[in-house]
Amino acid sequence: MSELQVRGYRCEDQGAVMDVWNAALPYDTIDASTFQRKVLLDPNFDAEWLLVADSGTQVVGFCLCLIRRLPTSDLDMEPGRGWITSMGVLPCQQGCGVGSALLERAVELFAGQKRAQIDVAPYTPNYFVPGVDTERYARGLEFLQTRGFERLADAVSMDANIVLLRDGDWLSKQAALVQRGFLVRSMRSEEMPALGAFLKAHMPADWVRHGRELMVDVTRGLAGLDQFTLAFRGDDIVGFCLFEGEHFGPFGVREDMQGQGIGTVMLANCLMAMRARGHHNAWVLWTGDRAAEHVYSRFGFTTTRRFAVLRRRL
């Protein structure tokens, strides 16, 4: 290999970077539309921070680094944080120092902006996976851990076949909720402002964004009201869940209403709505072990992938 250069992204690099991405990350491949939407058009994208490893004859690696340049919906610039949301080296070049050169340059960028930590990879709005797949990218996980990244937590991805989903104990829970003044049903169009206010008051900023974007799609005829399941107590929204295609989530219950079975009943109603649309499967990309065991497993969800959420302190 000729002398390696680590430089910023150029417009003509798109195809080459995608080729490296798809070769290095075969379980998380990307197409041109997704690359443009989630990388190049991300509000915090800076071409100098999409690092490209250039051998002189070809692109052999990349590292996508981000800091918040525009505030999130709750006006938080997160000045101490930086993110690496994706990184890869051509398989034939792994073990040759390419990854180390990319990571060294990334650390220089973050340190130059006085970032106290680098996270892999829970960045919003455009993360790809929660972290590093512990089984399929075990070498990558070892590479990062030996370079100062600590494993903060695990996230799991789960899938379920919903074709044979039937009424279960959740029906009795739903009846009990009705007796106590709760109601779970699909959203009505006039309730969109109320849902927006509920999300802003009680849910994470990225869930606010997600919900609003899907409501905009409803107004454009690109999504349906059946994709929103809401829980009410009287006239007040106390929980919500969404689906897009076979992707379930996010969903959440107001903190003071948790532990009463509301989430279980919403999940069941949402899965039924998904099946009514003809979907055979449902999947959730990111949840914790506790939710996996106590909520999703009762509907047939099984763990598909496990991710390590990583952090390096500078």
C-alpha cells in the first residue's frame, strides 16, 4: 500500500466510501439514498469530519465523526460530547494500521473541539445501530476496547413473527385498564397537536422529532393514523407507540403511569394494527435487557443482535 492519507470527504468519494462501508459492515449495508439522507444531509454533517483513508489508489477506510452543530429540539448543544456513528476498513486492509490512523485523527478532531467523551454510536437524529454488534463485529469491538473505549451498556435488537399473534392475557389487562378509566386506541387526526404536546413534555427529544415527522407524513398521505396507538386517562394522553412498516417503536408511558400494564396493552394493539396492514413480522432495533425480558418476550420477540454501547473519555 502506498503512503496512507487520512483526509476529509470529497463529493467524488461517495461510491468508494459506500463500497468500503458495505464490505466492512455486511450486516449494516447502505444504499445511496440512505447515505445521502442520513450522512450527507444530516444537520450536523461536516465533510472534514467524515474521515477517509486514501491509499493513493483507492479509498480503504472511513470514520464518520459528528459533533452537534445545531441544537436538538430541546435546544441542547451537548458541548462535551462527540460521536462516531460508523467506521470501517476494507477487509483486505484490516490489521494494516488503517483503522488506527483513522481513529487517531478522529481523536484529534474531538480533542480540538474540547470534547470530553466520544460515544459509539447513540447519536440522534441519524444513528444506524446502537453500538458495535458484539458477535458479528467482534474484532471491531476488540479494536475499540484496546484503544480506550469502555463498554457502558448493552442494547438488543429483537424480532417477532406476528402472523399467529392471538388474544392473550393482555385482553384482561385492557379490560382492567378500562375499569380504571384508561382507554387504548388508534389516534384521531384532531389529536395530533395533543400528541405533540405530550411528546415534548414527557419523551426524549429524538422521540419528539420522530413522532412529528410521522404526523407530517400523515398530513401528506404517506402514513396512516393507525400507525399511532395512544393511551388515555380521561382526556389526557399518558402513553404512545408508533410503527413504520415492520419497524415498531418508539413507545413510552408517562413516568407516573408506568407499571400498570399500559405499555403491554399498547404494544398488543400496535402489533394487531401492524398485522391488519398485512405485515408478517415486527422488529425493534434498540431496547434493553429488562424490557426484552418483561415486555417484548411475551409477544414472541427474540433477540436478534446484541450491541455494545461504547465510550472513550478524553
